[in-house]
Amino acid sequence: MQDRAWRAESLAAQALGWVDDKTRAITPPIHMSSTFLRAPDYGNERAYIRDQNPAFEQTEALLAKLENGAAAALFASGMAAATSVFMALKPGDHVIAPQMMYWSLRKWLTGYASEWGLKVTLVDMTDLAALAAAIEPGRTKLIWIETPGNPLWSVTDIAACAKLAHQAGARLAVDSTVATPVFTRPLDLGADIVMHSATKYLNGHSDICAGALVTRVADAAWERIVEVRYTLGAIIGSVEAWLLLRGMRSLFPRVRQQASSAAELAQRLAAHPAISHVLYPGLADFPGHDIAKRQMQGGFGGMLSVRVKAGKDAALATAARVGLWQRATSLGGTESLIEHRASIEGPESPVPGDMLRLSVGLEDAGDLYDDLDRALRGGNAPT
Ligand SMILES: *Cc1c(COP(=O)(O)O)cnc(C)c1O
């Protein structure tokens, strides 16, 4: 791949056009070595796998390119990536995060991180006045947002949050797992850090656990985050890094197809007699649709949620009756998943009991609708 301004789709399809100098192989090898031979004068830079795994390099380079960042770092999971951003702060620092966000990270912030001395404030990030009011100039070091936000898919204005953060001398980090670089590039909108659960769309095949961060500038704050990864050993294995690069080659067509099917399902389910609400940023009457239209290019993602008119038991029964949708947690794989989030998150969860979360895969959209329609009407899937 000769160097010129190829589009992101082209860069992803060829994993930046990597070619092995020696063999002319067009996919990278997987080095399993945990250590690397030292030069006689100890002058060589690569020493040990925990911070210098060569298997990370091509994957990180591609992700940095897709997000238009200065550098990327792979982590053991999305949670490892996210928590490393917070662990790089200092006790007494103030952070602001959304009320509605990825459940495990919210629990970690209000529990563990708070016990370790971070001051955590949760606000409704769709309310910019509430965010502005929560900022403590001089003390607030980080604003964390997630858009579209799990599991109600609420949309947060990245550019507006970046402006508020920077005015106060704070940094903005964006969990962009659901938007993916296919639809949104938070760094171009002013964010400082992008986080992905690469377990989801970036890998796309429900077969690894991985996370990633991308930074707009490779400054001292970024170095500190990378140091957290190294010292805590929050790293994936070489095989996982290789699989992630393989998965990212098909990122654009996969995610576009998933979003197109999700949009079709959202339209059809909005007219379904058994459903009271469809939560999907692509629907014109969804709160935040105008912001989504501005900051998401070419689609609104493959995630939606529906609320079942007859209530919680009917929602649970619907999830029990599906035949094509898989009843499982997670998202972003080729197979469509359905989940009753309130059951997973427990009694403290703010998620409505009548809600089902849908991750749209690569099956035929008509099949997905028919299966859900039958389950909603009380029919079991044919065995
Ligand atoms: C899954 C997920 C995470 C956590 O990622 P893991 O890879 O499971 O650790 C964080 N944020 C969002 C939006 C997610 O969907």
C-alpha cells in the first residue's frame, strides 16, 4: 500500500498494507516470545513482552489511524482500558461521569475508585447545564462520556463537552465502543482520549476480550496511562492482538450492515403493537437525534433497545421465546443478541424492567424481525 491519503475503509481492509520484509507475507506473524535478545551494550529498545509486545504494533497503528490519533494502546479488556485512564489520576482529583453508562464501569467508579480517593460525580450528560454546574475548576481533571450510551443509547454532544472540559482545564475521554470509528471520530470533535471495548465491534466476532485507548496527543498524561498498563500488566496476548487486527479488516462493511439492519428494525418495531418505545438514535423523534445526526457520519450504530408494553414479565417471556436471536450479554458480534438488562444489573439498576437490549448482527434483517415479532406475540420459535 503506497503512502497517500487512502480512506479509512482502505486502510482497514489492508491493515495499513503491512508486508513482511523477509517473506513478503501480507499478514503479520505471531511472535510468542516473552523476551528479546539484548544488544551487547544493552542499547536495543525491545526488552520484555509486558510493555513492548511486537504483536501490538500493527493493531495499535491501525486503530490510531482510524481514530485520527497520535497513538493507541491495547489493553486486556475495555474495563482495563477505562480504569487505566482513571488510575493515572491522583487521589483527590475530581472526575465527572454519566448517570447512565456501561454498568460495570459505573459500579467501579462509585465503589472502588471512590474508596481509593477519586472524587466522582455522576450527571445526566445530555444536560450540558448540569455538566457545567458539576465542574469544579482546578479540581476536575477528567470528564468521561459514553455516546451512544449503554443501554438507552442516549446521545451526548462530544464537541460541547470538550469545550466545557477544556475551559476548566480538564480532559475529555469518550467511550466510543458503540459508535465505532466507522460513525464517529471523537478526537476530531475535540476529545482527548477515545476508549473502546475491542471485545465488541472492533473485533466483531465474539471471540476475544480486549480494550483500547487512542490519544489525540502523546503527552505526559498519555505516558502515565501507558505506564499504568505496563505496571499493572493489563495486556492482551499476542494471539488476541492478531485476531483483533484480523477482525478490524472487515470493520467498515460489518458495522455498516449492522447499522442498516438496526435502522430497519427500529422503524418496523416502532410500529409494533406490543412495543411502547424504541430507543435508537437514528429515529427522528429520539431525543438527541439532531446531535447524533451532527456527530455520527453515515449511520447510527447497530444497538437499539425496545420497551415491551405489557411490562417486565412479558419482556422476559419474549427473550425466552426467541429462536434466532441469541439470549446473551455483550454486543457487536456477527450474531444478534437479546438481553434483559434489568435482570443482569440487579435491583439498583436504573434500567426499566420492561426493556430488552438488542445487538444487531449480520443475519437477514427480515429473519430478525420475524423472530422477534413471533416472540412478542407469544409464539415459540419452531424447534
Ligand atoms: C463491554 C463494554 C465495556 C467493557 O468492555 P470489556 O471488554 O467487557 O471489559 C465498556 N463500555 C461499553 C460501552 C461496553 O459495551
